Amino acid sequence: QLVLFSGKLNTIAGVVTTFFLLVYATVNLACLALEWASAPNFRPTFRYFTWHTCLLGIAGCCVMMFLISPVSASASLGFLLLLLLALHYLSPSSTWGYISQALIFHQVRKYLLMLDVRKDHVKFWRPQMLLMVQNPRGSTRLIDFVNDLKKSGLYVLGHVELQDLDTLPSDPLQPQQDSWLSLVDKLNVKAFISLTLAPSVRHGVRQLLFTSGLGGMRPNTLVLGFYDDAVPQDGLARHPAFTSAREEVPLGFPPLRAPNTPKLLSAREYVGIVADALKMLRNVLLARQLESLDKAWEPRRAASPPPSIHVWPVNLLRPDSARYADTCSLFLLQMACVLNMARAWRRARLRLFLCVEAGAMPHAQEEKLRQLLKDLRIQAQIQLVPWDAVTRLHWQTQRGPPGGPAPAGAEEEEEGAVNFPANATQVSDEYVCAANKLVLEQSPAPAVRFLYLPRPPADTSLYLLYLHQLELLTRGLGPTVLVHGVSAVTSTQL
């Protein structure tokens, strides 16, 4: 109206024409995006439509805009960008969909087909995690910790629902999907969700190990919480994302198990899951007391002392075959190094513990380990730990060291000793408690410990004893991750 009063209608002619040309260009751009995304519901009726005509329309509109008025064209493009930003941040969710999702789907499918597992190489290995979660209320710290540990790899939150679809009117997992997706958004973790129905937890984990992922992006590492009698704590109720004024009630997950309520998973079945994963050539991580992990150093980085990560790359339950350069030890070292590379853990210091015995040339072992770290380009402090007193307890339950005489009374097995696999030796509870004390005495207390996880025994009757001694080994250690690796993950070559 002001322009009409001024009597100069032609002053807005250039701007109006530029806006119309801009609209035509964006329509052509939308059609071009739909064509490149191969959207099945995009069926244009224009007889001569091709992606070439779209490009020609976009180019023609842009050229004409600047030929008519370069100033008006530049101002219109700037206004368009401001409008796009306003719509992106202020408008509610659209009901007509997002073309970006179609384009992303098309590109992801194409690149997944190009990701050939036959071309995998150890130099480019990265952890791809499947974390099994029974109830997210008691696993918030563990979910966050594994998110730090994944190092830009695949991260899947798995859950097994113990129900039978034959007896149900509909799939019970569909209503839960939104709660799990909202959980991922609230916790700000980059993870996918994979839910399944199964008659038992063990069968459900097998299903997820077989089916999770797609193409070259499949979980290569299974992460489980530790099986103990600790009372679960509700982490969602105390998490900052769920204690704001707008959302005081956590998501619709069931309440945590009461202290005296029986578990859905037996101890034997738990060890069976670990054995199944190793048979399927998946690495295994068992996380204990991760809910007590305190990342207090993160908000006040300058004032707080740097945290430490203790690494024990030796099988403490097999002192007669302790090695630092086998596949499992190197995988354990790699996991600690990957955690140290995460943004929240970059100030942490790696401390690598070398268990030595008298007369075993400890300095030569230290130099050899230091050279290995140099070849692997891992910065860590090496600390020698004498453990003669601990190994002496082990040999007391044996017939003597290899080639040596049998100690008196060794003919009878000590109560609590365990035969692991057929080629293993016996380990007493007294020895395991001494190994636990050895780990605990190393000060200052770390933020987290990485320990070697022995392979479960071949005899299933020893599963309970195996789990019992793992519990003794990690008792009172605070946040601890037991690691067993079957993948070659390090290379000293280029």
C-alpha cells in the first residue's frame, strides 16, 4: 500500500519477479532431490520430466534473477536463508515429511553396499558395540560409558522381552520403540535400538548377535553388565535430562527389580551368553559397578587432577600362562586407548601394570613392553608390580611348578579350586582374593580399571564357579571392565 501511495509500482516489480523465480528454482530443486532419492511415491505427470530439466530450470531461474537485479537477487537469497533457519528452529514437526530423510536413506544404502567386509583391515578396525540393557533405569552410566568407548563405531542398545508372540494379540515391542528412541535423544548418545522377543535372555542375545546391524556395520563386541547381587539404582530419576521442570517423570520404563525379587536371568545362563558370544567370534566386555563412575573431573577440568585408567593386560586367573602380547591382551590395551581418545577422557592417564616375579629379569620385560607401546603409538606409564606372594598361593594348590617337585599335600585338591578348560590349572579362592587385593592396593584409585577376562570353562558344570571367582576378583574395585578379545586390532606396520 505504501508503494501504491508513492505512485511507483515498478519499484517492487524486480523484487516480486525475483521471488517468483526463486520459488520456481526451489520447486525444481525439490523435484531434483526426489528424483535423485528414487522416492517410490514421486510420480510426476509432466511428460518431458527428467533430472536434466530440473537442472535446466534451476540454472535458468538463477541466471534470470541476477540479470534482472543483482541486488534484489542477493537480498532474496539472504531472506530465503533467514526464513529456512526460522522454520528449522521454530516451526513444529511437519506432516508432509522431510526430503533430507529420503536423500540420507538413498546415500546410506549405496555406501553400505560399498562397505565390503572382505576388504576390512586391522589398521582401520573400530569397536562396534552391542550393549544389552534389561532396564535403562539402572544403566544410564553404563550407556554413557559405552558411548565414549565406541570411537565413532556402531552402537546398538539391545533389549530382550521374555514373551511369546503366539499368545499375544499384537507385537508388544512397537509401543516401546518410541520410549527407547526418546531415551537415546535425552541421554544424547549416538546409538541404534534393537528389540527382540525370545523365550529366554540367552536366545534373545543370540538373535541380536546374529541379526543386529547391516552389511559391513555389524556389532563385533558384546557388552554386558556384571551378574552380582548389587541392588539396582534408578539412574533416570537422578539424570539431569529427566529432572528439569518440564519433565520430572522419567520415560515409561517399568520400575527396577526389588532387592528380593528373583532375576530373569540365571547365573548359568549369563555365563552361557559369554560363551556363545566367544563362539560367534565376538569380543566380550563385562562392566561392573559402572553406575558408581563419577566423571566429576569433566566440568572443572583445570582445577581437578587428571583421572587415571588402570590397565591389567594379564590373565590374573592364569598366572602360569601370563602373557602381555596375546590377542586378548592387545585388545584390552586397545579398548583402554580408545577410551582415552574420547573427548571426556583425553586428560586421563593410562597406567599399565606389569606383574613380575623375582629372578624373571623385570627390567628386560619392562623394556620389551615399552617397545611394544612405542610400536603401537600408545602413551602409557608402565608400573612394575611384584606378585611373588600371590603366585605362591597359586602354586600351593598345584603339584609344583613345571619341572619342579610337588609340594607336600598337593595330591588333594584344595576346597574352592577350579579346573577351567582342559589345559588350565587349578585356581583357589584364596589366590583370587590375593589377586584382588593386589589390584586394589595400586594407588591412587583410578576412574576405571580394565582387567583381563578369562574364557569360560568348556565344562558347563563349572560355570557357577567361574562366575564366583570373577566376582571375587573384581570385588570392591569400583568401576571395572573385564575384557576378552578375539579380534586382532593392532598393527605395528604402516
